[in-house]
Amino acid sequence: MTTITSLQNPRVKDAVRLRNRRHREKVGRIVIDGARELIRAISAGVRLVDVFVCRSLCKGDDANRVLGMLPTSGAEVLEVAEAVLEKVAFGGRAEGMVGIAEMPAARIEGIKLPLNPLVAVLEGVEKPGNIGAVLRSADAAGLSALIVADARTDLYNPNAIRASLGTIFTVPVAAATTSETSAWLRCRGLNILAARVDGSIPYTAADFRGPTAIVLGSEAAGLTEAWRGANVSAVRLPMRGTADSLNVSATAAVLFYEALRQRTTPDP
């Protein structure tokens, strides 16, 4: 197989263009950068189109596992020089392989919930790294799904994929408007718990045991008025210092694990 060495190669230039959100959405493709991320994408059935591989940079068990999975993945494997791989890799971290895949659908109507679901909603989040970090906690705590409502970034931003360590492919995810998300939750009878600085209920006093949606907003703007009302319970975390809020991913982790604690602790 011929090794691609030129940064001007058309396939390389096409991959670099995928750093731009508009181009990703136009062509319906995403960048998956890293061995663990590729393992989880392949295992989840994400359709890979191309995989750029630099053998000299492929180190460790995860990279070797991906190399073993590629022949049956359906992707075209493109051998590249180190400089090319570093150009294609997102964020300057080259792990020897970068995949180009078809963008998963991520529609809210495609989410299938279990009998007693625990769903997370992120409204108006701007930073893709926060989406990824919340997904890691959602995966670890066993949440049923994560819905990104009125996001100011795209769900499959390469930073979101990397920050999630590929769990964006293992947790059911969707992007929707706030109104669509609210209607979807209510139609399915979920108890809505909205995290607010001025919430009236301490998070440890909230009941997460039944079908529940945990709704979190951006650090800058918080949640919109759509998440107020008689059918929404506002919960709060104690803030004993100078700051009046936590990073949204830290808040999410606390709430997810409180829900897990309640759901796995026998009733007295």
C-alpha cells in the first residue's frame, strides 16, 4: 500500500475540512480521533468511511485492537506519514489513527427507553468538551440517554467525541429543540428535575428512583423558563464558597451518582 506523504493530498484536505461544523453537517461526516474512540465507534456499529493510519505512531493495546478490527469494519485504510497524521488529527494529539465516519442520526424519536429510565438533558451548552465530560459520567452511572437541547455546538464536534472517550457512541444521544425535548419527556411521563442555583429542593432530598429526567443548563445562562412550572422540581447543590455554581459536568456527575445511589440502595 502506498503511503500518503503530501499534505496537499485531496483525501487529507477533505479530512481537515471536517474540523469545520458547517462542512461536517454539509457532508454528513465526522472525525473520530483516537484508538479508544474508534474501538467504541466500531463496536457500536458506526459506519467508518476512511481510517488514516500511521504505523509508527500506533502504540499500545488499544491501537493494536483497532488494527485488528479494521479489515472487517468496511473502512478504507489509508497509510500516511507522521506529518500527515498530525495534520489530520484534531487538537494536536496524534495516536496513530484517525477515522472518518458517517454522522449518526441522533434523532430524539429514535431513542428507546427502558422501563424505569434516567435521562439527562443539556440545554444551551456551548462547549463541546462539557458535552463529552457529561457523557462520560452518564455512561459510568448507567443513564438511559442524553439529549442536547438548543445546543450552541454540534453534538459530534471532535472535541465532544474526544472528551467523551468515545462514550458518545455507547450512550443513546440526540439533539433537539427545548420544546421538542420538553414535550418528549412529558409524553413519556418522566419526572423532571431541573438543576438551578435557586432550587428549593436539596439534591439529596429529591427522588430519583422513578422515571426521571435531570435537566442542566449552561454555566453562563442557566436554564430557560421552559424548565419552570408546577410539573418541574428545581434542585440545588450546596455552594459553601465564593463561586455560585459548578461546572456543568461536575454538577451532572454529582446528580447522576445520587440517582445511582438511590436506585441501587434498598428501601429501609
